[in-house]
Amino acid sequence: MTENLMDKIVSLSKRRGFIFQSSDIYGGLANTWDYGPYGVELKNNVKRAWWKACVYERNDIYGMDAAILMHPKVWEASGHVENFFDLKSDCKQCRKRFKAEDLKDKNKCPECAGELTEARPFNLMFKTHQGPVEEASNIVYLRPETAQGMFVNFSNILDSRHPKLPFGMAQIGKAFRNEITPGNFTFRTREFEQMEIEYFVRPEEAEEQLKQWIDFRFNWYLSLGLKKDNLRLRPHDKNELAHYAKACVDVEYRFPFVTRGASSEGTWSELEGIANRADFDLRQHSQFSGKDLQYFDDQAKQKFYPYIIEPSGGVDRTVLAFLVDAYHEEKVREDTRVVLKFNKDLAPVKVAVLPLLRNRPEIVDLAKKISTDLKKSFVTVYDDTGAIGKLYRRQDEVGTLFCVTVDVQSLEDKQVTVRDRDTMLQDRVNIESLKEYLQDKFY
Ligand code: ATP
């Protein structure tokens, strides 16, 4: 049952233009994905909703867009050069590669029972060279997280915006990790996007701030329609924490992945981690850069390193969770209706305008005109490439909120039929007031 659902999501994503295999015509690049016309809309809507809640609707967060390439010392200071590795073992027989922590038997291949090599450390950072000469002094890394771009801009924000604690920075951007075992569609890939916040607080307030951020972030997923039964918080055990971190709680979603030993109830997997990183990052960057990154409290006339609360989420995982959660199959008479019931803010398309008869130029012209008008206010598509039943089906499969149908009667009474995606109820609406009618539904 669960395996089926994931297969259905992958197939719908390709069939309807959400997500394609990268470099498809060359046989694909393993575990790399391209977002198609509806995928990019969904992804943008997820990012927009995050930015709105985390930046625009607050007074204490500053947006950032730092470069992917950074000074190599950043990654020494952050600990990534020294510590950002997984242990891997290779099968001598089938040549498959495994993350040592996933292996039950450290010596035996779980696929072919062949002998495994000893576990060896494998740094997950993609390394390349800046400029034409490939030598050690020119090494740069593709960032494995967006976070560091914010830590190194801490003093720029202080100097340009003069915020008082607590305050934060927010960034959405690509990150790269040379994962040993990518997979589960877009869940674990080597190139992905993160949505991260670094929130600077007084050390004594860190514990309380962490709690508030956990609540805030958990409720964000619910507010956009993820089912509560599929969402949970998982506090990290002490032995899971990075050595500097005081605490971390993951927001997990129950994905319909089938992994060895997982139950048919699905697999709880991380969407976002919310951590109390203490003062590790600012201390490290002060030490490595020689710049004092302490905060000056002008009332107490005191300098100190703020603690950092970091809510760090993945765009691609969040998009996948919304896709899975939105998927519904409903029996309609003899047929099965597949419908993606996205929240209105996330739906890639808000309105589709469909002519009932595509060989009647007056109907087609009117439908096109209505679509052109609506496009100024909502993401609207026009489609006349099939019979109406087929057109509805297509729009349901991409989660379009409303279908506006123009028929023969419309030419006379200047009214159209508006069909609601979820209830399938239809209203007859004056073309003149169509925009207001839809606006009322959206806002
Ligand atoms: P995991 O344990 O699943 O590898 P992580 O704990 O290493 O994840 P973080 O370093 O906390 O992940 O990164 C923050 C977020 O970035 C994750 O919650 C996830 O949503 C996203 N992320 C991390 N690695 C990947 C990846 N390889 N592919 C897609 N998203 C990722």
C-alpha cells in the first residue's frame, strides 16, 4: 500500500510536469531531479510561504542571500573540513556502497551477502578549484549548508541594521552534499535547497527561545495543511547531538517510503531540525577570522557571544511532504478521481479557464479573454486540448483550485460555471464579477 503511494507520486510528478529525472534524455543522472512547470510553482509557493511567515510577518528577522562559494577557512572554522564525513563501506562483490551507520552487520553486504570493506571516512563536501589553476591554495567548496553564509555576515547586519537581541537572519538557497546513499525520490539528494534561520539570543534565554521556535515551526507546517497525524516532533538523544549543541528537535513527517524493516505505517523522516547551537559558531569564526564577533550590550556595557537557535529545513523534502499529503483518490461513480488537495497558498495553479466546445470560435475567444484578464490577479491557465471531462481530470491532478467553464449559454447570459476542486460543486457566476468572486474565495 505505502510503496504504491510513493510510486504513484513519482509517476504523477512526471506525467503532469512537477518533477522530472535530471538529464532524462541521457538516461538520467542518478538521484538528481528537475522541477517542471507545476513543480517550480509549488516550490516557489513553499518558499514564499516560509519567507512570509519567517521574515515579512516578524520584526526581528533579516533576509539574506549569500554566495554559494565561500572562503575555504569558513569550512575550517565550522568544523566541516575536519568533521563533516560519513563512514562508508563498499561491497567487494556487487560494488554497492553503504553508510556504515545503516548496516546491521558491518561485514556482510545487505544486498548480496558479499564481503564489505572496512568502514572508511568520506567527506561529504563537494570540492573544486577557483580559477584556472588546480592547486591546494585554490580549493573552494560548494556549501553543504546555507547557515555559514549568515554567521559570517553577523557583523554586517549589526553595522547596517543595528538590531538588538534577540534577532535573526533568514536565507533560502542551494546546498550540496556528496551523500553516500541518496534516494527516496527528492528526499535525499546531493543538490538540494535549504530554508534556514539563525536566531541570535542571550544565552540565558536560549532554552525558552528554542521552545518558541519549535512551536512556531511545527505550526507552520500545520497552517499550510499537513495532516497532524503525519507530523511529529522528535527530540534528539544526547549522543546524537553535535558536541557543541545543547539540544535539537526534529520536525518529522511520516513519508510512505518502504525501507527495510519499516512498518506499513510509513517512515518517520526529518523535514527540519531546530537546534540550540550555543555560542559555537560566532566563537569559531571570531577565532579563525580574527574579527571580534561579540555583541555589545550598551546598557550593561558588556560584550558577549550570543547563543544561536537554528531552525533548518529542506525545501525539497517539504515540497515532497506537501505532494504526498495532498494526494487523494476518490471514487466518483465508476471512476477514480485523483486530486491533489493543496492548501490555497501552495496550489501551483489557482484558476483554469476551459471552453466547453473547442471548435466554437466565439466560446474559445471568450474563454481566452477571461483567462487573460484573470492572469493579472491569479496564476491562471487556459486549456482547450481535450473534452471537458479530461480537462477537469487534468486540473484535479495538479491541484488547481477552481475551473471556470465557458459554454454556449455564456455567450448569451454572460455567465460562466465555476467548479470548486474539493467539493466539485458548481456556481454560475457573472463574468463581470468573476474576479471578485474568486478573490473572496482566496483571501
Ligand atoms: P539527515 O539526517 O536526513 O541527513 P541532517 O540532519 O544531516 O539530515 P541538516 O544538516 O540538519 O540535515 O540539514 C537541515 C535540513 O536540510 C534537513 O532537515 C533536510 O530537510 C535538508 N537536507 C539535508 N540533507 C539533505 C539532502 N541530502 N537532500 C535533501 N534535503 C536535505
